[in-house]
Amino acid sequence: MHNIVTNQSGTRSITITDSHLQTIERYHLLDHLVDSNGIVDESVLDKLKLTVRSLLSGSNSTDKDLLDLCFDVIYHNNMKALGLSRLIALYETWRRNQPTEDHDGAPAE
């Protein structure tokens, strides 16, 4: 479990689990989310919310992990642009620490 601070004073935070990070990876939710200027603001958070909403409305079956990610993280009361920026940084760090797989699906050596 990981905690990300979501405001400048450090008084608000959100708990992120590995399951949340795996769901982000499975749906590629953070890929190409931030524009080339690299600024994460409220419009980027809105873009993520719209993407997730589209995924949920377009699927025939509801993915519990995606719903958990929505309730626990993306639509959390404390999630603001700073929190999203820190979520992106956490995800990138988590992703780098994951074992890589070769083309056959076996862990690379």
C-alpha cells in the first residue's frame, strides 16, 4: 500500500494499493494523459474521469477493479490535480520496479 499526499500542506492523502496500480496498467489510463507541456491540472483530472466513465459505460460487464479504482482514487474527495500528479509519479516508479516479461509472457532474465 502506498499513500499519496493530495494537497500542498500535506494534510490530505489517498491510499493506493497495488491492485489500483495494476488496474491503471491494464486499462492504460495514464498513457498519453498529460499533454506535451507536462502540466497536470484539473483539466487533466477531468480527462481521466471522462475516460474512466467511458470505459464503464461502454463495457457490458462491470469490472470490480475499475470500480474500486474510481471510488477509492479517481473520484475520491481529496483527489485534485496535485494528487493526480503524485499518482502519476507513483505509477511510474511502481511500473519501473515491476519485472519485465519477454514476448512469450515469461519473466525476462
